[in-house]
Amino acid sequence: MNVENKVCVITGVSKGIGHALVQGLLEKGAIVVGFGRTKPEVANSNFHFFEADVRSFDSVNAAYNKMFDAIGKQVDVLINNAGLGYFAYLEDHTIEQWHEMMETNVNGIFYMCKIATPIMKSKGSGHIINIASTAGIEGYPQVSGYCATKFAVKGMSQSMYKEMRDFGIKVTCIYPGSVKTDFFRNSAIETHDYMLMPQDVADMIIYSILTPDNFHQVNVEVRPLQPKGPKK
């Protein structure tokens, strides 16, 4: 897809992969719309931000209506980037943490896709990117809740891909390994330069969007080559 003057909606744009996606898509000439709770510092007339809490359907639906009123265009690309995780043994997760992960990582994607898919079907085109994690491919200790949400994203994405392809719509699920972002703020893990860089992951996602119409990357898994650094 040529994204010039296309509307790309991204959730969770204040930092990390989401912020890098905003910058990269603006450079490609897209009209970029950010949904989130914190407005990033982006000085570009093609960037529009609307406050929204992805845990609430009413919130994202209101933000989408405000977007359409402001720019007069519907969504062409949706990138579901907002997400969070807590690190703990299963029995030590609080009920509040469990629900926050489920409501953000799973419900948030459902709400955004529920709004976008009928619009894309009516247009006969579009691309939905769901950002999961390698924690959606295999389980890891002390992240059972986070893994549960990302396995759900994987299943949702695989079903959506098969539902949407006949309407000319791509659905791609991204499975990044450890990325140098503030995701690890709720853990004892310290970020380092052997992790994936947000810009590199964003560039890969943008490549998936820019592929020809009949070229579809369904699942994209990417990991740091040496996540703990060179072997000594």
C-alpha cells in the first residue's frame, strides 16, 4: 500500500514502538492519527492526536468520531500497539493487574477492530496490524497473565486474517522479542542495547504495510540476535 495521504491510526503513541511508527509513517506522507492517554511531542500538520482509553469502547468510539469530524477521512491502516504487562508468579498477580492487562491488550484490540473492520470492508481495502509478542508464541515464567493476553491476540489475529482476506484487507500479527522500551518498568529487568530497538521494529512494520496489495505477511516474528550480548 502506498500510504501517502492514507489515514493510519495508531494506539499507544507516546513512546517506544508507537512513537517510532508515528515518525516513520509521517515521513512516508501518511496522515497519522494517535489514540492514547498521553499526547506525544510531534510537530507535523499531518499528525492528529485524540485522547482515548482503549479499555473503553465508548472512549475509542468517541475518539474515532472526533477524528472523522476533524479530518473527514476514514481509517486505511490500523496499528494496535497499546499494551502493558506485569511480572509476577500467577498467584501473586493482583486482580486489578490481571484485568488491566486483559482490558488493554485484548479488549482494546477488539474495540478498535470492531470500529475499523466494517469501514475497511466497505472500502474493499485496508491493513490491520496487531502487535503481540514472542510471549504469544511460547510461555515464560512470571508472565502468565501477559502471555495469556498475547496468545489471545495471536488467535484473534489468525481468525481475522481468514475473515478479512476475501474483502481485500490484510491482517498482520507482529511478534517482537525484548524491545528497549519502558515495558520492563514493572519488572526487575534492566533494558540494554542488545534488545531490539523501537525504530527497527517500527521500520519492519512499515515495510509490511508498504508491500504490494497481493503480498501479505500474516505472522512476523523478530527477536534480538544476541539478547544477552556476545558469548564470552
